[in-house]
Amino acid sequence: MAVNDGFGRHEVLHMAAFLARTVASELAEHPEVKANPEWLALADQAGQSLEALYQAVGAAHLDQDRA
């Protein structure tokens, strides 16, 4: 099991932000996805989940730094 350290959280924050942007720009904007409301909703949900992960990790990171 990985050790929770500042670098690991930073890496998770980076990847969550990167993947959220990629889902939004490359997947949700793809013409095939935009043409299918079900697919678009799923792509949007994936992006929102990644953004929520980013926020949760960031909040935990800030809380730990304040302690």
C-alpha cells in the first residue's frame, strides 16, 4: 500500500485535473458523443466525478497542511 505523502496527493490532484480537462475537451466535445445525449450525459458525469475527486483531495490536502 502506498504511503500518503505530499507528493502522492499532488500527483492525484494533477491527474484528476488533467483527466477532467481531457474528458471535457476530447471526449465530451467529440461529435459522436455530442450527437448522442446518453453518451454526452455519461461523459459529463465522468468529468464531474473527476472534478469532485480533485476537490475532495484538495480539501484533505489543505486540512492536513493546517494540522
